[in-house]
Amino acid sequence: MSTTPPPVDDLGERDLRVGAPKAAAAGLPGVLAGLGHARRQLGASRSAKTFLKLNQPDGFDCPGCAWPDPNHTSSFEFCENGMKAIAEEATVRRVDAAFFARHDVDDLARRSDWWLGQQGRLTEPMHRAEGDRHYRPISWDDAFGVVADALAASGDPDRAVFYTSGRTSNEAAFLYQLFVRKLGTNNLPDCSNMCHESSGVALTQAIGIGKGSVTLDDVHEAELIVVVGQNPGTNHPRMLTALEEAKRRGAAIVAVNPLPEAGLIRFKNPQRPTGVLGRGTELADEFVQVKVGADLALFQWWNRRLVELDDERGGTVLDHAFLAERCEGADELVAHLRGLDADELLAATGVDAGTAERVAQLLAGRDRIIVCWAMGITQHRQAVPTIREIANTVLLRGSIGRPGSGLCPVRGHSNVQGDRTMGIYEKPAEAFLDALAAEFGFAPPREPGHDTVDSIGAMDRGEVDVFFALGGNFLAAAPDTEVTARALGRCALTVQVSTKLNRSHVVGGRASLILPCLGRTERDVVGGVPQKVTVEDSMSMVHASVGTLEPASPHLRSEVAIVAGLARRVLGPDDDVPWEELAADHGAIRDRIEAVVPGFTAFNERIEIPGGFALPHPPRDAREFRTPDGRAHLACNRFEPEAVPAGRLLLQTIRSHDQFNTTIYGLDDRYRGIHQGRRVLFAHADDLHELGFVDGEVVDVVSEWRDEPDRRAERFRLVAYDVARGTCAAYFPEANVLVPLGSVAEQSNTPTSKAVVVRLERPTA
Ligand SMILES: Nc1nc2c(c(=O)[nH]1)N[C@H]1C(S)=C(S)[C@@H](COP(=O)(O)OP(=O)(O)OC[C@H]3O[C@@H](n4cnc5c(=O)[nH]c(N)nc54)[C@H](O)[C@@H]3O)O[C@H]1N2
Ligand SMILES: Nc1nc2c(c(=O)[nH]1)N[C@H]1C(S)=C(S)[C@@H](COP(=O)(O)OP(=O)(O)OC[C@H]3O[C@@H](n4cnc5c(=O)[nH]c(N)nc54)[C@H](O)[C@@H]3O)O[C@H]1N2
Ligand code: SF4
Ligand SMILES: [Mo]
């Protein structure tokens, strides 16, 4: 079967079709959808060759999400969305110099994210000079020269910003932060700032480490798994396989979500014959339809019930011994919870008393408890206290640092956790900087740098000259699209290291550069030796990944080679880091990582172990908490409900089944019944009725933030849907224009992408 050419045009509003949502995830339609994407982009034979190497010990790590790979070698260890991620990267379509000659940036700016991404792989460095509307080919040397000149003209390293997206390998990330710190700044924002930053902040306060405490085996062995604010059927599909396994062993599963997401309700495992065709497994034992932004109240209600049940059951519900020995703040928390008004809390959640009570009984009765969460929790104003309250639950029950138990923030990008471990962080720890200084003999900057939101503010104030992105799609991923576009436009130069065309190439600084890199699926042979990279998954497992496919173009360079080449050019011939040697041998970079980052002893040897190795995690390994006083901390939190004025709805922005963040694989969201379009707004039928609108109508969505002018997203089709009352949902990135830059989670500075106050308006024309 041959491949299909890229789309010539965007679909129109009339192509959108809305059907009934699906009750189950995956199964045969999932397998077929994944294969369909692959065939269109790769052809049949390249597809088969590619997928056989996915998630195998001698192949490449899935570039999709950060869910861990099981430690064995079935040749079918991937999911529909992994197949789509691969197809997107391994496509035979190309965006070459002739493409850029045909399309200037004004033409490209009118296209959708889907259209841009579908055009294919970038093939050679391209430069758009100031005043030019076209990208034109440039050599690698000249491209590095453009960046070096811009940095030199700027003269102040703190007037440059270096963004990272979470697909970047450990090796590239480590070299990148070294280069940036040798240049002299900690302006190292990353996608994590918009993602799990709230988890990192809250967990560091509570348990002394910003990472989750469970392994895949723990998930299998749990007796109760609570999945909060997460849609694994779409975003971490193989998590459903793990949940199914836990369920088979007797676990109860509770889904807490304003939306009844297909995968959480019922799952047909495509890796088993009965799962492909049968009715599948009923996954969630309880579906708790919480209001958007009310999880703090819900967990407080549950924790209060745990205290009451402990009274009733003679002190057998709370783990008093663990609390006394290892924790701080338990007495204060118990007193605080007793003082809360239970009815008021429950009313704020919108959850019925019967459901809430059944879950409380599960929390009190089951010992091995895991709570998992993702963006439905982290992208709220009260994200940090909410995660502290989730940690309260787990600590009160002593459900940490023993099998089948723990806290499980489920990460997004395949190496977002590893990038942070490698030092991609605007607020690096002193110990990390000390180790870097000792290994490389320089004085790294100590002042904290800009995170993502602060970077946009600084650019907008004219305080940034050069914006450099190692992967990602900053413009489309960031909040407040128009503000971010204006901010980027104030930079003299914006640079994107990318595999695929995206909006950040089209709307950038006064001049811009595209530096095309190898993807993870592709062979990277240096001096005749195939190079490995390493990644760290959501459960702190580090393992190697080796690309096997022929590169999309002979002009591509690896991210490591790009960073090293740029560092040499910018820092000059006298810089004493052996950039060329490091670029020539990834093993040598790993030796340096071993010297700087704790937990990487015998790094090069241990990546030869099939499945890799686990990084240390003191709470998980030994119930040790490396907080300043060496104890885990419970917290007394105060729930502040979002103020939603009458006639307004609380909007959350979510992913469809056919996208990876800003990469739009296709225009369907099968599980939610949406086909051939993305400009939809899911809202409750009763709310639509009350607001005077009908299902199927097209509206403008207008967001309101303090006394700032309204932000408007035009022409969204209303879809009556089973969402919690008073709330609505639309897709990211189309809805990002509505997310105010100033609306952020307290302490973590993460945009509140899941809580935007909006009103609906009939379009004027
Ligand atoms: N196929 C695919 N896989 C992906 C991605 C992708 O785009 N596509 N993205 C990757 C990345 S970077 C990330 S971070 C993850 C994201 O994974 P998720 O966090 O699952 O992604 P979202 O689509 O943002 O879904 C958020 C979920 O939270 C729910 N929610 C929203 N608000 C609330 C709330 O107030 N309370 C509760 N309890 N629930 C709420 C929503 O209804 C939705 O089910 O997925 C990763 N994997
Ligand atoms: N409204 C709203 N906004 C959100 C979110 C939300 O839920 N709602 N979610 C937030 C979250 S959780 C995240 S993580 C961010 C994501 O923000 P980003 O990580 O910045 O965005 P991505 O869409 O993942 O980046 C896709 C681009 O990465 C490039 N790319 C792909 N593979 C590679 C590679 O191997 N190397 C290099 N160098 N480049 C590569 C391609 O050019 C592709 O176009 O968005 C955030 N924004
Ligand atoms: S669950 Fe995530 S990492 Fe695993 S195959 Fe699917 S997309 Fe890839
Ligand atoms: Mo993410």
C-alpha cells in the first residue's frame, strides 16, 4: 500500500460531524486507527519494520507519553497513540527548501496546526532574515553564526531564553543546560512549567522529592487506584493495561473527573484477542463526577471521613505509628479537618453523598492505595494545595514506601522527567550547581532564571533578544496566544530545533531560524558507531533508546550535535569543555552526567540491562523523607472555590484522541464522538438551555479575566455533553487564546489551562 500526500487545504466548519461518545476505549478500532495513520504516512512495509523496534530493549523508546514500558519483550508493546507518534515522525512526507519557496510565512500563518504538521519532516536548516517573508536555506555553520552574532549583539546572557520540550534526550538536555550556564544564565524554562510543575512543588514540600513514588509493579499490586484528573485512554493508553492487571488481581478503581472518559469506564485490551473483539473490562468501580477545580474540597471531605472512621474503628484507619515516627503536622491536620464543614465541602464538589461515601469506605478499608493524577489537577490555581491534600490522604493511611502504594503523578512527554533530572530548571538546586562547577571548572550563575510564564512577560517587556527552543512549539503550547505571539515578535531572533513544522516557526522574532534534528526513531551514527540516547520515564526508570530508521534527510543533525556545535561557536575555540569529543560519543556525556547527577553510578554499564535501571527515590525505597527536617509533611489547606459569575461557565482545555499536545494527528476524537473538526465546545445540555443556546449552534467563546480586555476565540460548535454542571471543555491549542497569562497556579506559576471563566456569544457576522 502506498502513502498518501499531505492535505492541500484545511477542512471547513461544515465538515465537522458530531456523533455519540464511545463507552469503551481501544479494541479493534484503536488498532485500525493506529495502523491507518502509519500506512498513510509510511507505507505498509516501513510501518511493520518500524513498529517491531518500538519499546524493545534493542530499539527506540516510544516518543509518545512517559508511561513506563513493562520489563519484557512482547513485540506488541505499544498503543494506538504510540503508533500515531511514530507515524508522525517516520512519515515519508518532506518540508524542504522548495516548500518554503512556495509558502511564505504569511501563507503559513493562515494554516491550521494540523495542516502545518501534516506537511512532513523538516529537511535542512532554514533562515528568515529580518524583513524577509520567506525562509531560505542556510548552512549549519552560518546558522550557528547567526545565533552567535545575535547573542553577542545582545551582550547580556540574561537577555536570552532557552526553552526545552520534554522529548529531548538526557544527553542533549545535559549538554544544553551546561552550554546555557556557561553562557551565564539560568533562563531555562521548559514544558514542565506548563505541565507537572505543581506536582514537583507540592511533592517536594510533602515528601522531599518532586517525583512519583510508585513503580509499574506497584500499580499491578495495588488494592485501590484513584485516577484523578487524567484521561489515560487517550493520553497514557497502556496505563489501561496496567489498571486492567490490577483489577484482575482484585483492585478497585476510582475515576475522579468532570467528564466520563471512555478509557476509564471500559477498556478493550488490543493486545489480547478477547480485548480486540469483546466487550472489554469494566475498569472504574466508581466514577466520581467532580466539578472542575473542586478536587481539594473532595479530598478534604475524604480525609475528614478517614478521621471520623478512625474514631469509629478504634484507631485502625489512620497509620498512627507511621505518622508519629515519620511525619510532621498530623495532629494539626486532624484538628483542621474536624473543624471543616463537611456539607459545605461536598456541595462544592457537586458529588452525591452516596458516591463520596463509598469511595471513603474504600480509602479506609484498602491498604495498598495509589493515587494517580495529571493535568486535571496540576493546571488549576489551587493545584499545589490540592496535591498536598492528595498527599495527606496517602500519608494518613501510611500508603507510601511499601508495595502497591504511593503517589503517582503521571508525566506527559516521554523524557520530561529526565530533562529536569539533567538540570533543565530555572531554579537549580545549589548542590546541582556545585557539582556542575566542580566537574567543569566554572562558576555557574546562581540567580534563578525565567520559567515559561515569566519568559513571556520578559519578552513582552522587551527584555529578551534571543529565544531558543530545543524542541516543542512554544507559541501554540503557551497560554494567551496573542500575547505570546506579540512577546516573541519583540525578540531579535527566535530559533527552533525541530523535527516538524509548527506555528512557532511561522510566528516568531524579527528574524528566525529552523534547525532540523533527527527524531528518536532515526539512526544516529557518529564515526561509524550507532549512538544511544537515554530517557527517564514517569516512574524514574532510565533506559536506552537506539534509532533504527534511515534519517529523513542527510542534512539532519542530532540534538546533541546541534547543542555541541552551537556551544563551540558561541563560547569560542578556547572554551575548555571538549564539545567535539562529547558530540562524538554519547557514552562520554553519560560519564559526565554520572559525575554530576546523583543516582547515575555505572551509568554506561547499567543502560545495557534490558529495561534499564531505577533512580533512587528515598520515600519509595526506604520511607525516608529528605525534607529539611527529614520528615514527611502533612498540610492544612484552605479550599477557595473558583468564582464563576452568573451566566458564565468554567472552561477546561483538553486533548483530543488525535493529537499529541500541539501536534494534531487528525481531526477526530473518536471516544467523544467528534469527527473532522476541532472547534467544539462541550457543555451540559441544561446549562446550554439556561444560557439560551442550543446544541449544534456556533458561538464565540469569550474569556474574562480581572479588568483586562476580553479574550475571544471565534466560532466553536456547541456540543451537549455529559460534563459536570457549570463547566465546559474545548481543545488545546485552539482554546489557548482564552487562557490569560496572569492566571496561574499559586507557587508553581503553571497556567490555569483547566480553569478559565468564559461566556458564550452569538457571532456578530
Ligand atoms: N495521545 C496523547 N498522549 C499524550 C498527550 C497528548 O496530547 N496526546 N500529551 C502528553 C502530555 S505532555 C501530558 S501532560 C499528558 C496529559 O494527560 P492528561 O492530563 O490526561 O490530559 P488532558 O487532556 O489535559 O486531560 C485532563 C483530564 O483531566 C480532567 N479534568 C479537567 N479538570 C479537572 C478537575 O478540575 N478535576 C478533575 N478531577 N479532573 C479534571 C479532564 O476532564 C481530562 O480527563 O498526556 C501525555 N500523553
Ligand atoms: N491550554 C492548554 N495549554 C497547554 C496544555 C493544556 O492542557 N491546555 N498542556 C501543556 C502541557 S502539559 C505541555 S507538556 C505543553 C507542551 O508544550 P511543547 O512541549 O512545547 O509542545 P509539543 O506540542 O509537545 O511540541 C511539538 C513539537 O516538537 C517538535 N519535536 C517533536 N519531536 C522532536 C524531537 O525529537 N526533537 C526536537 N528537537 N523537536 C521535536 C516538533 O517540531 C513538534 O512540532 O503544552 C502545555 N499547554
Ligand atoms: S502508552 Fe505512551 S509510551 Fe506507551 S506506547 Fe502508548 S504512547 Fe507510547
Ligand atoms: Mo505535559
